[in-house]
Amino acid sequence: MSRSAARGFTLIELLIALVLTGLIMMLLFGGLRLSTRSWDSSERYQQQVSEQALLQQRLRDWISQALSRRVRGPNGEVLSTFWGDRDELIFMAPGRDSGPSGALYWYRLYQREEQGRSMLMLAIRLFDQEEAVDWNRLFAVDEVGVEGADIQIDEYPLMSLGDGQLEMQYWEQPDQLPVVRSDWIDQPRLPRLVEVRVTESESPPVKGYWPPLAIVLEEYNHAVRQR
């Protein structure tokens, strides 16, 4: 056998082969890591979209069942059981498991600041027809029970708004020209529609996940069907 036929790799050739192999492995690993991150990001986005869709459906179920009843105010004035501001909504509606003669509840949808971030909150308490209604104190913990009633207030965080802002609008009923209002205070009847928005934000999870939510009140629909 000749000496040239038995010749193997030199040390330099072996080092070059190892370096090239290492570079190829780095490229493959980088591509795999990028694909994994993209997959995880896509899964998180889909999960957030699903959670937002579920939350919007729950808000639609709660707000659409708002009822118009007459209650007395702190000075004896007659009020409707629906009060809405730009960033807060209070209304009366049946409980989730209430039947035709079941209990009624007050609901409050609002925004609360916690550690520099905004949270979309829901508060619920039992409705009492005989209670004088002061909108500023209806859900104040230190005011609960001032008339001797043992009333429990339950609060639920619904979603982090990041640095977004909760905004609501109220549409007049259709016996007038359509008018959009930024509040619904001291009105004798329910609005035709409530629109819930979250302003755009540069930080997740709000941006791109919350389309405007328009909610038609069922009591209005029932009145239309009875005509």
C-alpha cells in the first residue's frame, strides 16, 4: 500500500471540520429556538383572544339582562336602576341562576388601579327594593349595612387593561333620532344599547385583542317584540 493511500486528516483539517459543524449546529439551533418562540407567541395570542371572546360574551350576558325598576334616592327622589358614566356602569339584573321569581342583584363594572396597572373589575351585591340608592355609596364597603342590612359585596378581577382605559357609550332608544351619550345619569329609562371599549395600549394584553363590544338590552328587545 502506498503512503499516499494511507494518509489521514491533518489536525488543521479536523479543526476546520469541527468549526463548520459547530456553525451549522448553531444555525440549526437558532432556527429551532426562533420557531419555538414564534409557536409559543402564537399560542399565547390565541389563548388571549379566546379569553377576551369569553369575557366579552359574559359581559354581554350580564349587561343585556339589565332591568328598569324604580327605586328611591337618598332624598326620596325616584331613580331608575341603571346608572352609567364613561368609565363605570351600575345596573340591576337577575342573578346567573335566578329564575323568574329569583333574586335580583346590583352589578358594577369599573376600572381600578393596582400597582400602576389598570384592572377591569366586576362587583356584585344583592338588590333590595326598600333600600335608598346613593350611587356613590352603593358599593362602598364602609357604607354597607348602614340601614341594618347584612349585605355582602363580591368583587371579581376580569382582565388586566395594562395602561388601557375603559370607555363606555350609551345609545338613545329609537323613538328619537339616534344619539350617542358619554353617560346615562338620571335617565328615566334604559338606553337602547351600551358600547364597551378599551382604548389602545402599547403594552399587552389589551392592544389588538379588544374590538368594540355593542350590547343591546334584552328588555328593549322584549318591548319591540310586544308591539
